[in-house]
Amino acid sequence: MPGLLMAALLALVAHSQEGDAQAITSLINPASGSPIADGKYAQHVTGGVLHIEARYDFPDGRTMVERAAVRLSPQLEQESWDWTERKNGALVRQYEVDFRSRKAVATRVDQHKRWKEDLEIEPGKTFAGIAFVVVIKSLRSELAPGGKASFKAVAFTPKPRVAPVEVIPSGPTRCAWPGGRWTPTATPSTPTSRRSRSCSSPRPISTSGSTAAGPRRSCATRVRW
């Protein structure tokens, strides 16, 4: 309970030192464990802002790039997020959020559609995409298993919208890769909606919560919808 109250009442601050990092990663099929795309993760800090980029290259010529910028102090505040898919260099779809102007744009070239929306974004409480990794890292020392912290997430369905999200630690889970094993702490984030489904979001995570350089390792973090 104290951890829950602290997360709910106080500003979310970074509890670990962020710095420059790169990694060679892979996107895997959770059912078979086989790789479906080669990836690269990179992050760097400039002017107190953490910049993250994750890129995946598929055998059929598709590329997916996700980027996020998160200000680290005095509290965690996301500044931007975008996700882009291209096929042989041509744009297929793109989602963009400017948290400072509270504007979001969704572009579906494959559907010949585009949406622009003004969103109700609360600084320090609203995040998107890969930035939730930074959020979860900051909550690890405050949330005990069974506790939860509430946030908002920018989602695209495909029209931009804001949805409530609960981050709930569920204890350790074992991940394996060629040559070794590792037991991280799984922290599902659960959007509080009436829909119910399960999916796996394969994103390599190191013991500190972010990807670190080293051998290729793939670990699926479950996200319950």
C-alpha cells in the first residue's frame, strides 16, 4: 500500500542512471521462438533528455522504427514518440505524438487515411510505446508484487486516443537464450478497458531494465489487454 500511494501521489522520478547504450536484438515469434526480424536498439542522453530508438528489419523488405524522447528530471516526462513502418523505403503507416503540444497524427498510406487529434495529455502521467520501459524501471523499487500504479497511454486504433493503464508487478519469470538463462521481474501493464485479450511484446531487457550491449537475447514481456 505505501508503494501504491507513493506512485499515485508523487512525481515519477528516474531511480537509475541512464546513459548511452546500443544492442543487437531480434524480434521473435512468441509461439515458436523463431526470429522474424533483426533489430538494433540505441539510446543516448542529451541535455537531460533520454532518446531511444528501436529498429527492426524484416526479410520481406519491411522496416519498423520506434523512437521516444523522455525528459529525466525533475520528473519523468515524455516529450515525443513516433512509430514508422516502411516497405522497400516507401511509407506504409506512421504514428506520431508531440506531448508538449498535445497533438497526435496517424497516417495509414495503405488505407489512404490520416487522422489529427488534440489529446488530453497529463505531463508525467501520460506515456507511449517504449517509454513505458523507463516508467517501469522507475517503479521497481516502489511497487511490491500485487501493487499497481495508474497512468495514461497514447494509443492508435488507428485514430489517436488516450487510454488508462495500470502497471502491475507480477514477480519473476524465466527467460532463456542460447548459452544461458536469466530471471527478470515481469511487470505487465494493463489498460483498464472492457476488452480482454493477451499478447506478447518481445523486447530485450537487461537486468537494469533497458537493453545493454552483448549477445543477442530475446525475452517476451507480457501485456494484458
